[in-house]
Amino acid sequence: MVSKTFGGAVHGVNAKTITVEVNVTQGQHFHLSGLPDNAVKESEHRVESAMKTAGYFMPRNKVVVNFAPADIRKEGSAYDLPLALWLSLNNEN
């Protein structure tokens, strides 16, 4: 299942719309693409903890998250919310 939501990034003095595309398929891996920094790569742990606290479960399938456009560096924890919203709204557990 492929779905997308939107976030934002500051690029210089301008704001850019970031598309957060999520695909959940068979397998067991969580992969982030689209030039994320280390803080964004750690979002899996923050999002999973927040979802468990709220009574949701992290999918135990292969989750591929793409942050587009790929030429803008994604920094910080600002992308946790759109990712958690998508995962919680599409939670099949």
C-alpha cells in the first residue's frame, strides 16, 4: 500500500513542502530515503514509542518512507508527526 502526506522544511529563508510517501509491504525492515540526517533516521524509535503510548502498534512489515524532494536535506524531528499520523491512520493491528 502506497500513501503520502505532507510536511515542511526550511530551506534558507524559504519554506518547502516535503512529501512523505510511505509504502508498507511484506518483509521486516524500516527504511528512510530522501536525504534524511541522523535525527530523521532515528525517527523510527521516537515514532514507535509515541504510537505504543497512544495505544497503536508499529507495523511489523517492511516500511519504506521516502521524503521528497530528495535534493533538500531533511533535518530534525519535524517529520515524526506526518509519519506517525500515516502509520496510526493506516494501522491494521
